[in-house]
Amino acid sequence: MSLYEQVKGTVEWLQERIPGVPEVAMILGSGLGALVDEFEDAISLDYSQIPGFSESAVQGHAGKLVYGRLSGKNVIAMAGRVHYYEGWTLDEVTFPVRTFALWGIKRLLVTNSAGGANPEYTPGELMVISDHLNLTGVHPLRGENDERFGTRFPDMSYAYDPEFRAVILKAGEELGLSLRTGVYAGMSGPSYETPAEIRMIQTLGGDAVGMSTVPEVIVANHGGMQVGGISCITNLAAGLGTERLNHDEVKETADRVRGEFTSLVRKTIEIL
């Protein structure tokens, strides 16, 4: 069975359980999964139930797809994601996004936790993603292209839609939040970067660094979706602080700013 047929089958499976086409899809990264508890008239599906969806083993990623109403919109959210470093293929990592695109969902909001490569950033700040660097060494569209998903050579000039970005910034302004705007550098992981790699990222223009998001955003653009992105700066990148890096710090910071982060997501959905 081709990838297209698998994705089409998953779309049909979801259509039998979820009414209509959601207006917005969201990928909720570390610490944000609890936002789905606020959905009205929620329908929750474990990834293990959904054909083609894979389950993450990373702490902070619940592993469920939730449909409902948030801020007056019909939305669907991934509470947790799978990562390339866990051993999944990029087809498996991006399968949910292909499903959203083929389903007809037009907007995707991606969120993540990231290290601050820009020395002006401090842990706990939120960064609206303006662009990304694919430094993973892999590409989710490698191989034979199926035109039913999208064109062979998709344009990435506006990988993060400017109008979507303006909505996020307006939401932050209305909430009185001071938001950064910057470039997200995607690495394959799972090790944190070396100080030399962080200097490289800074030279290339990267402001934040993480181990997710880039494959999903490429595939979303391939499928014609408008993408908005927000990073929570959870730690200083290697070489910028005196402490050794660890995942507990990431989770602690994500938990600390969860209120601001979820408020920003809610307001963004309201304004869209």
C-alpha cells in the first residue's frame, strides 16, 4: 500500500469519528499537552488507536489526538509528537501532518521547546518562528514524489506564513506578552548540541535550536497548509551558560511558563 493510500485511509477513519473538517490543527510540544483539557465537546483518540500514528516515548508527550472547540473554533490537536531521534522514519514522524493536509485542514500551529542560541534570549521567553534552518541532515520529501500530496519542488519562501505570524504577534500584544521573533534551527538529536555547533548556528542566523518541528513544517508546506510556529525558550544553549544541559530543566521551564504559552495559543486561535 502506498503512503498516499495509508494517509487517505486514516483520513477516512477520522472522518467517521469526527464531524466536519477542523479549522486549525495544532502540534503541542513539551508541557503544552494539558491545553486539550480545555476543549469543549472533546473527542480524544489515543495514537495507538489511529491507523498510521506512532507513539512517543518522550516524557511530556501524552500521545493523543483531541478534537473540540477552543476559543470559538473547531480545532484538532496533537498532545505530543514523535521525533526522528526516537528511531522513527520521517514518513512516520510527518504522517499526522500529511493526514491533516489531505483532510483539508488549512492551518497548522506548531509549538516546541527550544534552546536559546541567541545570547540575548533568556529561559522562559516565547519566540514566534519566522523561519527555520534544516540542519538535521535529512529531508522528509526525499524519494519519489506523489503529486497527490504536493509538487515535487515546493516553495519554502514563506514556510511560516507572514499573516499567521502577524496574528500570533497581535495575540501576544493583546495579552501584554513580550515576544521574540527568530529563526529556529532544527537538529536531529538526541544529544544536545556542542558549543561549537551553537556557534555555527549563531553564524548561520539561528536564534533557537531544537529537535523537532522542521520535518512537520516542510510537509505542511508541501500539502499547502499555512503554518504558524511558537518556541518556548527553555534553556540556554551549550556554551552560553555555566550549567550542564538536561531534560529536567526543559520540562521545569516549560511548566513554569505554561500559563503564558497556553494563553498565547488560545488568543491566537481566537483571532485567526
